[in-house]
Amino acid sequence: MYLILFTGAPASGKSSIASVLSEELGIDMVSKDALKIELFEKYGFNSHEEKKKLSMRSEDRMYEVISAHIKDDKSLIVDNNFKNFDRIRLVWEEKKKNYIICINLVADSQHLAERYNMRIEQGNRHEALYTLDIYPIIHGKSHFHQKLTKEDVIRIQKNVTEETYGDFIETIDSNNLEQDFDAVLDKIRLFVKNIMGD
């Protein structure tokens, strides 16, 4: 089996590329953001504290999915902005015959902030992910976080203590993802398929 990790800052392109690769390779995919959205839609939240608890539960659920796939020797693609890989390390290192492929997507902090804000403006990011306190949204009561700045992205990434982890690691520049999506995808596709032998 292979565990394929997509790592990188918010708006670096992890979800977009991981979902295409998942479909092409016929490999299951788990995304912490997708799991958060499921919980937010199911339960809603009435405070930042409630939102944080659901977010923590989504992270636990993501690791449950990872553990189950490892136990069943079933390949999996994971999309997440990891702070470190301690929890993966705990369940993975018993499986010495298997491999972790890590794709780290990187881009300029200013560009990431602009891309993130543009996704919100264009309706390409789920509302609950940038709602601070009340969801489903109640107009006049729900608050939304301010636009991300370059400094915000840098601050978020300062919490990252490990950028990559695995047997095969590739860092990919995603600065021009909007214009060069197919070219970036081709690089990743070739890297992964060379390892997997497909």
C-alpha cells in the first residue's frame, strides 16, 4: 500500500490536485477540511469554541481513516495542512513494507493570501470554514474572519514543525497553479506513478 500525503499552506492547491489524483488512480482520499464541513453541516456551531471542538473531532476522524487504511493495507491519499506527523508515525512505522509518498506544495505567502481570499470572494470555499462563531449563518449575528494577509499565512505556517515526512518526498512550486494547473498535475502524476510503477 501507499500513503500519499499532500502537505502545504492553505490555498497551495492540495485539495484540487489530490482529488484529481484520487480519481485517476482509484485511491480513496481523506481531507480534514471535507470532514470539518460534514460535521459543521450536521451539527452547526454557536460559538468559536464549538467550532474548534468540531474541528478537533474532524482531525481525529481523519486519523481514524488513515489508521483503518493502514491496518487494511489499502492505499490512501491525505490532504491536510499538517503541523507534524507524529500521529501518522505512531501507526505507520510498524508497516515497514509499505511506503509514504509526500508532495509538499509551496508558494509565496502573498500569493497564497490573495488566492485564499479570491476563493472566498468567488464562492469556492465553504462558508462554514471562514465563519467564526455561528453556523448555519444568521445574518447580523454570524461573524467572518478578515481577509488573509501575507503575515497571516506566515503566522499559520510558523506552527508547522515538520513540512514533509515519508520515503519519497517531492516539493512542488504552486505559485502559478491557476495558469499551470495541468503542468503541476503532470509533475505530480509522473512522480507518483514512477514510484508506484503504474
